[in-house]
Amino acid sequence: MNFPLIVSDTKILSGKPVIKGSRISVESILELIASGGSVAQIAETYPHLSVEAIQQAIGFAAYNLRNDSFYEIISAA
């Protein structure tokens, strides 16, 4: 897969993947979505980010989480 709008540089956020030209990490985008934000809301909150960049961040995360490992989820209940 090709994600030209996602970059990693050890001088920016210790090398975490970020949206090119920003210090907004893929992780931050995922956290915003997990807390109920939409792509449109994120783009409105961060007008310097394009919808395409936000979508690439989501795609990058999904692509890089694909593997043969399974995570056990333990309920706190």
C-alpha cells in the first residue's frame, strides 16, 4: 500500500507516523475517531488537514494492524 501523506521522522514525535507537514499523529486521528469524531469533524477542527490525509491515516493504521496476531480482550466487568 502507498500512503504518501503519512510520514515518519525520528525528529518529529520520536518517529511516530504523522500526517505530512504536521505534527498530528496517526494515533491522534484514531483517538479522535474512537471518541466519536468523524472525518468531517476532524477536518473542520484541523483545517490544515485534508480529508484525504485523514483517510490515509485511517488506512495506514488498518494496513499496519493486519497480521496473524490475535489480541485477547479482557473485560473489566
